[in-house]
Amino acid sequence: MNRKSGFTLIELIVTVALAAIIVTIGIPSFRTIILNNSRTAQVNEFVGVLNLARSEAAKRGIRVTICRRLNDTTCATDTTSIWENGWIVWVDQNNNGTLDANETIKIYGAIPNSFTLRSGGTFTQSMAYLPNGASTSNTNLGTDTFRLCDSRGIDQARFIVISITGRARVREKDTAAGDTCP
């Protein structure tokens, strides 16, 4: 008896159909996982920047500023509160309030296009940490909330709250706080 081993056409069609069904069901779950992981990475990076600036201010004993990045050598001067283009961490060694040569600590590039990062009304251009760890801005107020949003809207947004003492904490949507996404 001469038997050929292999798959029949029916078995192959059933296998391909099952694979298509599984992939169709699984892809949206993977998209959600990818978006959640990207959001967490963006939040962690920004909180890390805040912690870097705060620790540098304490270590150096001088004000350390985080400003919205216009390019690698210039801070944005408009008051749009749009932080997506990145930011620059710098120390104001000559205490003139502007970013000069050799004052840059670290430059961060733009965040992915699928995200928005906006501040409230206080940190529209920049925020700074004083040597005692307190936060301040160009309006001398030290509290604000950064909103990191993606295409899923307010329900999946994360909010980085900066207290007057400079402490950053992350929270989810709070309807009582009037949270919004752009």
C-alpha cells in the first residue's frame, strides 16, 4: 500500500479559517496593550525628567529649569502649553532666566505623534525646581497638572500633578477636577 502523507484541502482551509478568526480577535487586544505600554513609557519618562531636574537643583544648589523645546538650543517662548515637541533641562548658572550656552543638562526629543502632552495654566512655557525641591514657574506659582493623552481620549489619559513642594504624582481621570484632553 502506497500512502501519501500530508494535509487535505479541507484540512488546510479549516486551519487557515481558524487562524484568521484568532488573529481577528487578538489584534485589538494587542493594540490596547501596545498603547498602554507606550503611555506608561511616556509618563515614566516625563516623571523621570522631573525627578532629574529636582535632584540636580538640590545637588547644585541652584534653580534648574525644564522648558518646552523649540529646537535643541532654544526654549519655546509662546504660551500654548503644548509640550509635545520635547523639552530641555538646564541650569541657570548666571541667573539671567534664559538658556545660554553650556547651561544644558539634557535635551529630550518629541514624543510620538499619537500622544499629546499639555500643561495647565501655570507651566505654559517652563517649570523649575529650586534648591529646596519646591517647584516654580515664570508666574511664580508652583502647582500644575500635565495631561498625557492618546487617541483613546480622556478615559485612558494620565495626569502628572506637580505640588508646590515639587512632588510629582501620576493619577487617572478625576471628573471632579474637570480633566480634559485636547
